[in-house]
Amino acid sequence: MKKILFITALLFSVLAFSQGSPDYEGGLKVKINEDGTKYFRIISWAQFWAQHNSDRPLDANGNEQADLNFSLRRARVLMYAQISPDFLILTHFGLNSLNADNMSPTGTRDASQLFFHDVWAQYNLSKDHAIGGGLHYWNGISRLNNQSTLNIMTLDNQRQAWATLGLSDQFARHLGVYMKGSFGKFQYRVSINEAETNNLQAAAIPVNDGPAIYSGRRLLGSKEAGKAYSGYFDYAIFDAESNFLPYKVGSYVGTKKVFNIGAGFFVHPSGAVIADGAGNLSGEDVTIFAADAFYDAPIGSNGGAITAYALYQNSDYGKDFTLGTTYETGSLLHGHLGYVLPVQTKTKFQPYVSFDSRQIDALDDDATQFGIGTNIYLSGHNSKLTLEYQSLKYAQSDAVNTITLQAMIYL
């Protein structure tokens, strides 16, 4: 553990001080005209992980694997431009989870390649409503399925909440059209999208009388299984949040008083496929519904703050569907709670806990996950360290315990 702390702290100090002032002050925003109504803004961020796991399985050659490993969890660049009050364009590219096992000698393999996460154009119908299209992140289901990776309170997002990642979409982004807006403190986002053909089960064939697979568009065609529909709706009881961009904030660290209640859905007609005893294929609708609540508010006058979130999600991917230990037909109950300690210094500390309980239809069993950690905010979310211990117990398997230290900076 001392090695993890020393190496990551050293790396983080290099990253932080190479930026000059740790104060963010609005980031890299360039005005194109004098009054600033035409502009473009660039955001860049990186997340580096040092991870300790003594329960790693043997590698492909039967050799033991190291307990301590380093990875580049995310490296991203996002730019958006407002060329007139009516139009906006956004592009977002980067890479994810680069490590020693998926790197290549000259950086030419898939894991090393930059790819577009988002590319969309938007037309503003009015001050509060807009339509757009492209590769977008205006998702349905829940707040976590619209989570920003810049300001997650826990180490990372709850993985099952990104419920369609790699199944109907490309890395949590669909190709389609959306509409978003607000009526006072009520916000909405809805979309109609193409479902992905070559997904995580692109080579799978359903077993006769067996479980469903997620390959409706590939096996049944785009006319029957080509489109997916989603939406998310939330109401702000206290301060209203911005919906200028789709990325939901994980923690305001006491800078706002927010209490939002939301609900959402995802429907993909004939998205899943089953085979009867004779091998005849038929489609099953994929339906995911969720309800959640988010509370974030300062406490007292000394800088203390609380962040709390609760989610219930019901996922039907078809008959007895499972894929690894990530996706399954069943239900999810998730919650996390964090507290910013009331210290009147620029550096802030936020210990937190998280808990998941997942019910899995195919196994007639469940999975549980527990996490405890702390954020050290050197300059809000723009410069922070996160240390987390996580334990995952999946059905009858032994628990997997992981300690991760993350260094993050964004400008």
C-alpha cells in the first residue's frame, strides 16, 4: 500500500503543478465575437489508477499475476461550440482502460486508439427545449446512465447502471435523435436510436430452449429489431440543475442544494432472441425501468456537505439472460452516501460508502457489492485523489476484493 501511495502521489504532483495555478476559473473557453455569444470550449481530463488485487486469476499461460497494477482509466478531450444562439455542436473523443495487457508496441491496437464517444449537433427550439442528432449521450433509465465521468463521487460509476453499454450502443452512446428540455424544475430527455448490430454478443447463437442472447438486430433484421427508445425525467425540489449538456453531476461538494427525484426507461423491441426446441428463432423485448433520488446539500457553515443517491432498476434482457458478471435479467438496488468534512481549508475530504444488491433470475441468486473510500479534493473535482476498497460477491463465487487509488485532473 505504501508503494501505491508514493507512486501515485508523485505522479499526481507532476500533473497538478504542470498546470500552473490549481484554480480552474471556467476552463479553456475561447470567445469568437466580442459579446461571447459565439465561442468554443475545450475540456480535457485524465484518470490514472493504481490497483491492488490479491485475488487475480492465473493468466492465459497459467502464471500468477501481480497484485499491483497500473492503468490509464480514462483520457478524454471534449469540445463544444455555440456558433449562434440556435445551434450547438459537440465532439468528444478519447480512450479507456489502457493497461499493460492491452497496450501494443506502436500503439496501433484497439485499446490504444482514440475514438469518438460523442458527436452530435443540436438545434434550440426555444430557450428551454432543443432537438438534436448524432452519436449522443442523452440517455434514458437513470441519473447514473447519464453520469459525467468528471465528477463521480465514488471511484467509478455503478457498472450495471450503464445498462446498455456494448449491447445496443457504442460505449453508452446511441446513434439517433433526441429531444430535451425543461418545464420549470421538471426536466426531460427522450430519444429514438439505432440499435447496434455488432455488439458484445456478435458471435453468439441462441441455444435451443436456452437463455436469450442480445442479438435481435443481427439475427432478426433491422426492420423488426433495429430501433431502441429511451427517456429520463426528473423533478428538482430545490435548486434546478443545468441540462445544457447531458452529463449528470455526481457530487457538488456543497456548492448547491439539490434534491431531485427521477424515473426513466429503455425499450428495445425484439432486442433479445431465443430459440425453441426446433431451433426456430423469435424475439423478446428488452425493457429496463428505473427510479432514483439524488440529494446534495451543504451542512452548517464550516464547509460540510452531504451527497446521497438511491436507485432501483429492473432489467429484462430476455429469458434468463446473463453476460459475464455484468449484465443479467433481474433487479438492482444501489445506494451511496458521502460526507464532506467541515474543514475550512481549500483541500476537502469526502469519505463515502456504497452498496449494491442485484437479483439474478437465471441463477436464482444474487450479487452484492460494497465499497468504502474517500475523495481528497485539492481543487474541487478538477484536481483530486480517490482511494477506495471494494468487495464483490457474485452468486456462489468467492468475494473479489480490490483496493484502488486514483489520481485525476481536468481542465
